[in-house]
Amino acid sequence: MATEAELSTFAAVISASIFSFLLTGAATWYARRRGLIDHPGERHSHKMATPRGGGAGLVTALLIVTLPATVDSPPNIWAFCIAPGAFVMAATGWWDDHKSLSARFRFAIQLVVSSYLVWFTADCGWLQGALAMSISLLLVVWMTNLYNFMDGSNGMAGLQGVFAACVLAWLFHIAGDETFSTISILLAACCAGFLPWNLGRARVFMGDVGSLALGFIFAALLLYGAGTGAFGLPVVLMLMLVFVADSTLTLLRRVMRGEQWYNAHRQHLYQRLIASGWTHGQVALIYQAINLTLVFPGIVVAVNFPTLAWPVTLFLVFVLILGWCLITNKLGVLARAG
């Protein structure tokens, strides 16, 4: 029989998904009224004009349902650091969805928010040394941006959010951190509540308001988990590997071709697959199939057999790099984006 705590968590999960669904609908209505529409073009993978900014509903729902879960859990990194940081990232994305901001201004805000997160974790004793802090800062900034880069196909960012958050909930649970396990499962629920609006034939896009906030949140949860010993660095590298591999390899290739990497483009593998005739649903499912058949089993092995953690991680990195290179070479390069 379920305990009172389990029933309470279940009710919170249902509430989170409903809040996210309803608030995403409200954000969609607002976007249509304000004319926040993404139109098809050579740098986009969709074929119909679609509202953007639906991620505002997801993020708002997440902040509403998670803050009560952390009231009695000092040091309260979620309430005093991660949630405020996510709010700033979401506000920046919301502003950018209304009026395009310069890349430098966006980066400056990301750097300030990410630096505060790294400083907070170091001040709590979960992060030590200048090198570790520098690497952590790079991780948070890159994760924030790569999640934004990968939000270009229907269901892609939302499904990845469900997968990553569910795995984090499990990892924090087996580590005995029930507060962050609850936060993670509520994050998964909010991502799930957003998906009916975005999966398949999208009625709204997540927009920068959602993707920047989610990227920051996942980076923060990974940093917290590694810093507190809930899981090791190999797990940090594996959890978001499908996004990290596609974004990082695409960035490196664009830099090598002399393109301005921060400009909009369609050079990611998922975008090339769509351009070659795959549907958005097929692309989203193949990425999650990789998560379920390779990434998650790798994480399970790393958790249960620590001596195999690094070999498994390096093997997965090799497999994804090889697969990315073979498929992108077969598909060819799309039009340069500048």
C-alpha cells in the first residue's frame, strides 16, 4: 500500500502536469495575440507559421510546484539559487522571444547567472578549487545554450526533459536525496504537460523562454548532484550526451568552416534528418531510443559498477561521435548560415 508521502508526491506530479498543460495553453493564446510567430524559412525546420514562447507555461508551473518542496531543506540551493537563476534565464528568453537580443547581451546574462550558481555551490562546499569552478562555469553556460540549440524540432526538447528529469529523480532517490528526487520528478511532469502542445504537429514552440531555463536547470541539477556525491562525473557526461554530442560536434564543424556559430542555422543532425525527409516525430523518437537503449543502460552500469563508469562513458562518447560523423557525411551539409 502506498504511503502518505508517496500519495502526496503522486498528487504533486499530477498537479504539475496539469498546471504545465494549462499554462502552456495560456502562453500559446498570448503568443497568438501578440504576434509572436515563427515563420518557415531556410534556417527553420518547420513548414507552418507557429507561435513561440510556450515554454513560459512549463517554467511557471515548475516554479509554482517546486518551491514548496524545498522550504524545509537547508541549504536551500533550489529556492535561493537554481529557481531564481531559472527565472532570470526564462525572463531573458521571454524578452528575446519578443524582441531579438544581441548574442553578447544574452551571453553576459548567462555568464552572471551561471557564475552565481557556481559561487553558491562552492560556498556550500560542494565545489572546490579554481579549476573545478572554471570547468563547472563552462558546463553551465554550454548546457544552457546547447538546450536552446536543440530546441528546433517538435517534441525534441520536451522529451529530452522528461527522460533526463526521470533519470535524475531515480539517481537522487537512490542517493537518499528525496528533496531533489521530488524536484526532478516534478520537472519531468512539467515537461510532460508541455508535450501535448508541441509533440507531432506543434501548436506552439517552447521558445527561448523555455529552452534557456531548462538548459540552466539541468546543468544546475547535474552540478549539484556531482558536488554532493549523489552521482559521479561519468553520469554527468552521459545524461545529456545525445544533446551534447549533436550540439558540440555541430559547433566544431561550423567553426572549422569559418561560420559564425551563434547564427541561426540548420546544421544539427536532427535538422539534417528532417531536411532529408524524416518527420519531427521520427527524429524525436530516434533520439529518445538512443537514450533508452544506450545512455540509460550506461548510467545504470556506472551506478552499480563504478569501476566500469569511465570505460562505459568513453565507449558511448565514441559511438555517438562515430554515428554523428557517418550520418552527417551521408546526408551532406545544408546551406551555410553565415
